[in-house]
Amino acid sequence: MTAPAKAPGARRPRHGTPLGRAVTRLFDDKWAGAAGLAVAVLAPFVIATPYALSVMTSAAIFVMLASGLNIVVGFCGLLDLGYVAFYAVGAYTSGVLATRLDLPLWATVPVVVVVTALAGVVIGAPTLRLRSDYLAIVTLGFGEIIRITANNLEITGGPSGIYGIPGLTSSPVVFYYITVAVVALAVAGASRLGRSRLGRAWRFVREDEDAAEAMGVHTYRVKLAAYIAGAVWGGLAGVLFAAQVSAISPGSFTFLSSALVLMAVVLGGMGSSPGVVIGAVVISVLPEVLRDFADYRFFLFGVLLIVVMLLRPQGLWPHRSREAGS
């Protein structure tokens, strides 16, 4: 005997444990972003030592970097191993303008946006026709080219870098809140882009580029748009970094930085804005939490990351599409 057919309107039974369903509801909670912002705003009321404020500010800047790379890797599926190049372009552009022309740092932001967008076009235009491993290798090369160029130009200070970059404010607490506000807008903007018509095109390209092109999506322009958006996010993060440390050098923009940002995106959940925020906070804060272990902290850091990825291969907060949730 054949099993009776289900009625067209019948609902599927809900599977999983109560804990699993609770986690799923948490992942779908639209107030998660507001809760995360509230934690960031209230953190200085819990601990406001100079060291803690420095770590929290660095974590916020790292969140912005991860949010920008998530546009490129998570939304559009482009493996970029040289993302730190845009971070360097933003930091050096603001640093050169602020120290050579005596401009306030905030006045350099429009120029940074234009320069990083142009850098995205210059780097992305010849490389985005490549795919997969070839794209990753070429972007890695461009990241190193930017660092080596900064190391050899007089205007960038050569190996010594640029010193005396003016800050946005003299108060570490005020600068922390400025950083949180900028990063919150950046994360919200990236999330909004991911849900837009352009964001849907990015997902189509990520899932199957050939099928997307067959359906009328101009894949090259769509990929270039993702690359330019990611470049602007990285450049703005560079401005915040320059304002925080007041001195930049080529040693701040190595391949390890790109790898850590990519690790944050994968750890949090590719394509998931809240997941990327959590991943970036974990990657940036965990080494400081393990500082008491001295030389073993990076070993423990690596072990913990491996354990997390084995237990949660889809990420700490995986992306859930509307189709999957319906």
C-alpha cells in the first residue's frame, strides 16, 4: 500500500530538540543587531581602562574589516586573500593628507572613499574574470604589491611609515563611541546591501556564476560592484586605524592580517552579518584573553579555532536565507 498523500496546506512537523529550536529562533531574531550594539555601547561602563578601550576599539575596527570582506567573500563568493591592501590604501591616504596637507582626519574621508573605490576598480577590473584559486592567488599578489610599494615610496615614509597622524579626538572613550557608531552604520549598510536587488545578484553569482549569466545577470559588473564596496569598507576601516594608532607602517598590513579577517568571516558564518560581527570579535579579542599564557597563547588560539570549526563547520551564526526559513 502506498502512503496517503499529504494535503497541500499541511505543515511539516517540526524536528529537533527544544534547544535547537531556541537557537534557530535566536538566529532569526531581528533584534540581535540592536542587542549587539547595546553591548558595545554599555561595555565602557563595565570596564574603561586604557588597555580595555584600546582592545575594544581595535575589535570594532576589525568588525568593519570583516563586514567589508563579507561583501566580497560571503555575499558574492569571491575568495580575496589580499583584502588588507584596501585597509592600507585607506590608512595611507588619510595619513598622507593629514600630515602633508595638515587636514583634519575627518576631512580626508571623501578622498579615501574615492581613492579606495578607484583601487577596487584598478585591482578588480583585470582580476575578476578569473575564478576560484586563480583569483585568490592574484588578489594575494596585489595585497603584497601594495605593501611593498608603501615600503619603497618616499611619500609613504618607506619602512618607517607615517607618524604624527592626528586623531579624531583626544578622549579614548569618545573615539571608541565614534568608532562604534561608524562600524554600526557600516555593518547595517552591508546587511542592507545583502538584502537588496544587487545582493540577490551577488548570491546568484556565488551559487552558480554560469547559471546567473544565463539568466541575464551581468556577472562581471556584479562582481566588480562587490569588490568596490568591499574596498570602500576596508578603506574607511583604515582611516579609523590611522586615527587610533597615529602611526602606520608597511608592517601593519601583512598577509597575516588578510588571513585573520578571512578567518573571522568563515568562523562567524559566510554571508551572515551578525555571524561576521561575532567572528571578528572572537578573532580580535581571544588572543588578548589568552595573553596570560604568554608564548602558548597563539597555540591555544589556533586549537580553539580548530575545535570551533569542527563543531560548527557552517559558522557560529550561519546565514539563513528567507527561502530556507519559509
